Amino acid sequence: MDKDNMVWIPPGRFPMGSSSAFYPEEQPVHEVELDGFWMDRTPVTRRDFETFVGETGYVTVAEKDLDPAAYPGVRDADLKAGSLVFTPSSGPVPLNDLSAWWRFIRGANWRVPDGCTGSASDHPVVHIAYEDAQAYASWAEKSLPTEAQWEYAAHGGEPYTVYPWGWEFLVDGQAMANTWEGRFPWRETSRFPRTSPVASFPANGYGLWDMIGNVWEWTQDWWSVRHAPLSERACCAPVNPRGGAEADSLDLAQPAIRIPRKVLKGGSHLCSADYCARYRPSARIPQMIDSGTSHIGFRCVLQNTR
């Protein structure tokens, strides 16, 4: 167990969620109390993950063919080893059609994020399914954060601002995180067209890098369409809360696919003002536990050991 690349997050209480006009799944705002914990300073990098694989021989989900029984109606070609890779469109496209910029590419995995080119060792590891993140965390004698832990840490000690650094996205005209600049999904103008090396942007108030942007990060919590109802007793905030029930995390829009979903946090390099303003601590999306993509990674925590 190595704490050298971890930060102590002090115990505290904060308003989880957002009452601003963003997305309904961030509501209602509710007070949460947390014990202190350690958190990785950065997302797990490809170098970190390569060390884990070298010591254990672990094979990720993206490196294995999928079971056709779990994916009724999916083409056999799409069940081969591979993963979803962001592929820019050639011009403007309807923003409600994810197939316009996502492609399933055989051979895409953490070693070769686009299916043919290796990633730099100091970038976040990607194409990580939930069980892959869990396997790494167990090997490191750590765990994945709960959604509440992740959100609390992301605020960096500023629980009432929209962003960890304040109320406005840009600071003196400068981006504070690796997010999409330009017109999504076809014209990117930032200095990092995909992932960036970890710690390329300023750390938050707790000394954590890349909590916003770069890659989405797995949490332990099962997805729920809204936060739990407010307590009738305002004096008593839930302590170290967990998310909803596994059965409630299923995607009702795909009843034939019975794969539960976990909460992802933080946004990624694909979040943009004109498409997905989820580069904020309170933002959250669901992800099926069986798959990762070219913009999903993770970091670990160590529970309550000062």
C-alpha cells in the first residue's frame, strides 16, 4: 500500500448535488457528512496500470470477446474484443445521435486506445470497465471512491462554488481543465485533442489533479436517476452515504439488456458547453459495468486510516 501519491481529505460536511439549471439527476441538494480518507492525487495512469498487469497478468474486459447471451440482438462482430472509441465527425451532426462520434473498434484497449496506437505512459489509463478498476484497486490495497467521497474531494474545500476553482469556467480567459474547446464533435481547438498527461492543469484546493475533465472516473455507487429524497430531519445529514440499489440502476430504455450501471464523475475531454456541461463536481452519468470507453478511467481511495 503506497500513500506517496495520495492526499488526505479531511472529514467534513457538504451540500451534495446542484440546484442550478444543469441536469435533474443532480438534484435534490442534500447535506452529507463524511469521514476523512486518502485519495490518489491523479487518475491511475497507463504506467500505473502496466505495473499492475505486469505483476498479475490481468486481462481487461476490452481484451476479451463478449458473451452473446448477455447482449441479445448485438452483431457478432461487435462482440469481439475491442471498445468504443471517440471518432470526430467530418462536420456538424445532430447532438442527440451518439453513433455519429462513437465507433466500436476491434483491438482498442488500454494498451492501444484507438485500436492501433499506444498511449503515453503519463496519460490516464482508459478503456477500463468497472471490474478492471476494482481489480486494480484490490491489488493496490485500496478501493474505488463512493460518489459522495468523489464529489466532496472534487470541490477541493470550496463546496458552494460551481467549479472547484470558482463560479466561472474560465479564469482570466484560461481553461482550468482538459475539456472540449471548439464545436463538438468535429472541430477541436484545445492543445490536447484527446487525453492529456495527468497534472497538466492546476490542482484543486486539496492538491488533487484532473478531478474535472480529462477522463470520467468510476465510483462504487449504483446509478439512480436522482439523489435520495431529503431527510425530514434537517439536523441529521447521512454519514458516508452510498448510492441506490443495483436493481434500480438498470437502463429502462434497454429492457433486454440486464446490465447494471455505476455512477461516473468528473466529465472528460469530450465535455463541451454546446453538448455536455458536466465538467463540474456535482455532475454525474451512468455507465454499464461491463464496458469502458476511450474517455473512462478511475482513481482510488484509502478509507479512514490517518
